[in-house]
Amino acid sequence: MILIAGPYRSGTNDDPGLIAANVKAMTDMALELYNMGHMPVLGEWFALPLIEAAGSKQTGDEIFNRIFHPSAVRLINHCDAVLRIGGASKGADEMVNTGIAKGKVIFRSRSEIPKLN
């Protein structure tokens, strides 16, 4: 299982369209990895439904911040690797650093990832 770490809010000024474009970039990469035989995951797939259920009113509020990055950090425990994509992002860099600290394989390009099927 490979966690895809890329920008979510970085550089968006919380514009929903730009955030959606960032999520689409990560989701598109997830599909590529899936087609290569891997099981990709995004922290957003876990965090966003939890954030909504917890009653968050806006991106960046206390509920959002309590769940968003911490859920991805927990998810790394269940992953074999982290793939860092996209531009500047403190959160994505945190996922890479957490992956390193936990002894996970870190990929910085899709081309580094072997095809399994």
C-alpha cells in the first residue's frame, strides 16, 4: 500500500476549485499506481469523511486541524511506502518525514515505483 502525499491546501488560499484540482492530481496518480498493481491510498479519503462527521464548518477550523494531518500520519503505519507528488506542501513533506522516521520506502517519482502486474 502506497500513501500518495501531495499538496491539498498549499497555494490555494482555500479556493475549493484549486483544492479539488490538487485532490484530482493525487487521485489520478492513485489510479496509475492501481493500474500498476499497487494499492494506493490518500489520507484525504480517510480524513475528509471523519472531518465532516465531526461537524467541521470550514477548512482549517479546529475540527479539521485535529483530524486532517493526524489521520494521514496514522495511515502511514499501515502503508509500505509514501509517494511525494506535486509542489510545495508542508503537510506532504510531513508525511514524507513521518514515513522516513517509520522506515517506509519513500518514492519521489512514479517512475521509481516498479510495476507489479
